[in-house]
Amino acid sequence: MSALARLRLSSGAAAMRLLGLPGAARRRFGWLPTVVTWHGVHDGSVPPEHYRFSTKHVSVDMFRRQLEWLARHYQVATLSDVETAMTGRGGTKPLAAVTFDDGYENNLTVAWPVLKALGLPATFFITVNVVEQQRPYDHDRIELALRHTPRSSVRLQAGNQRLDLRLDGIHARSRAVYAVKAWLSRLPGEQAAEVRRQLDDQCWDASFLESNRIAYRPLTWGQVRTLADEGGEIGSHTLSHPHLSQVDDDQVARELCESRTVLASKSGQRVSRLSYPHGSFDDRTIRAAKAAGYTSAYATTMWFRGTAPDPFAFPRTSVSGGAPFGLFVVTVSRALRLIGRGGGEGARAAD
Ligand SMILES: [Zn+2]
């Protein structure tokens, strides 16, 4: 995030807080539990330029401040309580829940001690293959490779298309990451896989992962078990983190069924909740999730589809690393919805 973008967000959020919009929004929309999604929490050791490459991790100081604010204004509950409350609840504060997507090691090593100290429950949605193979996500691998390779330029080829990247300086490297991700999203699967191989061949070094462990390293199965044994809830984020609305029926069934079985066996818990990777789902995905035995599933939209609450399209608010605290207050309170923005079906948070 650029300094200018940060200033704009910060001023916008501060103005909304001055006008009292977050409190008004909590009173107006408090009947709907607020489920908040983090991806990771770092220990404060990542340099500011990290946010040019990834906004998936907040600092531990920011995380503690966010949780303390959440606990002051909401009753922080389990997802089970949140789902039960959808059919009527008591209490004086609106309900909120804490969730994590993707299964980074820092969920246990940095975030979990803070949650435990504050006595707050949390659910961790884990991607099976990332833990099993101890291999970073493809998008994380692209960030690490282009940020740290000693090369000053890279040439990637897909069919007769070519992408030439200059890597002189942190700004150019950050731009290169976004350019590659955008290009890959437009390429057919086979060509995208070929481009990833080229990038790996030219730029990848396993030491990049170790020296950036706090923001990229996945949990191990032993660590997943520790989270479960110490009271964290384990949910499924599928086997391979695909866009579920874009893969065939067989893969959807496999991603949902096998991940549930593996996670139950590794965690020792019954796994009954799902979080859709990239927030990607449709009616077919929901049918498959029900058939696989899930009781609810979590999206990245900020509001329900249509008017009736649907436990298989539960909205969540995503937290961005590097963003000002005021923005957390405004988004979690759904203050944007109060002024007619950011609450529609199409409003998606980053995953
Ligand atoms: Zn994810």
C-alpha cells in the first residue's frame, strides 16, 4: 500500500469515526454477527516494505489492539455460538467471531498466544496440501521469488506472449509481482503452470522461505494438533485452495470431502466448517459442501446474498496488514453499509 493510499484510508476512516458512524452501524446491523478474517500475524520483525508485497499479515501490536477493541464492542464468540445466534440471541453486545484462513505457522506462534491471553476463541481454516507438502502458496512463492532473486530482470513466456520484468529496486519488484499475478490470472491453467515453472527455475531459492518464515511458513501437522488440543477450532480451507466455482464436479467433491477427513484425523476434532478459498463459491459448491457433511461455510462477501441469512454463504470481514487501525473499526462495524457502500453482494474482501 502506498503512503498516499494509506493517508486517504486513514483520513476517510478518521472522518467516519468522528461522525460516529461505526457506533451507529453496530447498533443498526448488530443483529447480524460479525465474523472477522485474518490471515496471519507477524512478530513485528518484517520491514515496512513487506506491505508492498503482501497485506496478509498484521503486526502483533496491531492484532492485540484490534482484538481488545473487538472485545470491548462485541461479545467475541465461537462460530458455533454465532450460527446459533442467527435464530435469535440475547445479550447486550453484538456477537463477533475470530477466524484465520490459509494456515500460516504464525497463527500458532504469534496470534494464538495473544488470543489465549485475552481468553478469546478462534477458528483456523487450514489448506491441507500446504501443510502436507510444506510448500508455500503459489502467490506467496511469486512474491518471495521476485522480491529476493539477485537477478535484475526476468523474461517469462507463455505461448507467443512474453512478459519482460525489470527488477531494479523495491518499487519495480513490487510492480513485477502484481504484473505476474495479473498475467497468470488471465492465462489458461497449463500455460500458467508453465510460467510458474519458469519463474521457479529463474528465481526461486528455498532460503527465501526460511528468511521470511514469519510471513510465509505454513503450519505443520503437529502445530495444527497443538492448536486443536489447546481449544482452537479447525476448519477446512480445502485440499489445494482452488477457485471452487471454476473446477469440475469431481474436484469440488474431492477438495471438500478429503480435506474434511484429513483435517479431522490430524486434529482429532470433528471438522464441520468450511471457508471458500478466494471467496469463490456458487450454488453447486453449496450443494457439494452439504453433501460432504459440512454444517456451514464462510465467504468473503461483506453481506449475505439476497435477504435471508444463509449458513453456507456466511459473510466475513477481512483484515489487511499495513492498513490503519481506524479502517479496521470502520470495516468491522460495517459503517460503509450505513452510507450505502461496501455492503452489497459483490463487495468482496481480499483472500
Ligand atoms: Zn485462502
